Amino acid sequence: MNNKLPSSVAWLVALALWLACGQTLASEMVPTTQQQRFSIIRIPLIEYGGADALAERVGWDSAAMDAARQQGEFVGCGDRIVYMEKRIPHTRAPLTAIYQELFRLPDTVVVHGQAYQNPIHQHAHRRNLPPLRFERVTISNRKANLYLVGDYLSVGTCEPARTEAVLQFAALQFATVDEIAIYLNGEPAAGVFMHGGPNDG
């Protein structure tokens, strides 16, 4: 018995298989191409009274509260760090993009009907002093080095901790970063982000 297909039929079968493989490869490549067009970044913001709000939802003694405490999410005066996701054009420097967004965002950011605060805004958009500006950020040996320029003026008792927190959590959310050092006008900013800091008016 001859099991060979006629040459014309074999050619058609081969063509069909080639086309099928080509279509599969093409369809598999589309998501990759689309993913390369944008990146998702997570921008830290402040939820005023977020500790109490979370406790009301899950209870003070819940595992969620314990996890939030351990991760240092509670800052300032009972406030809480939350993250807003934003899709941006694809970048290989997501941390730089996060800081750029922080210094551009307004004072109040509404996400799904909930208002969150960006404490950086009042420092980056003012006229009485040189505004606080993001210069650059580098990562070396699992340490982020954030460089800011301008003047920092502490506003009230709770604000300095909020400002420092969003600057820190922007970097510490990455698994490749264990610590962060902040520099203001080239000098270490230790002690700057506290009530009664060097430019407290």
C-alpha cells in the first residue's frame, strides 16, 4: 500500500501548516509589542487618617493592620501610604518616572472616587522660595540615592513626615532597593524633613 500523498496535495498541506504556524507566532508577538509601548508605575500618595480608616475596615488587631505596621505604611499623624498605578510610555527608568510624576501631580489626587494627598506639590509649586525640584536618582548596591535641589520649608507638624515618606516609599517599593539616601542641594538631607527643619518659617 502506498501511503505517500500526491505531490500537489503534500504541497498544499505543507503550505497550510506554514500559514498556521505563522499566524500563531504573529498572534503571540502582539502582546509583547503592546507591552513594550507602555509601563505601569506605582506612585506613593498619602491617605489622611489612613490608619483609622483601615482599622475601621479590617479591625485594629487584624493581620492586615499588622502587615501595614510591619511594612511601615503608617506615617505622619496616623496617615497611610497608598499607591496609585499609572500607565506611562515605556521606560527603562521607572523610578525616575515615579519621581517626575510626584513633582508634577496636583496637591489632591482622586483615585476611584477617593481623594489622596501629594505632599510634594506644595513644595514643587510655590513662589516665595525656590521650589523643590527633582534632579536625579541613582541605584547602587541596593541603595537609592535621591538628589533634590531648591529649598524645603516644613509646613506644620505632620507634613514633613508625609513628604519624607512618599520620597522614601517611591524607591523602597522596588525589590532591588533596601535603603534610600536623600540629598538636598548636594548635601545629605538628614534632619531636614522634620518640624522645625532648617527653613522652617
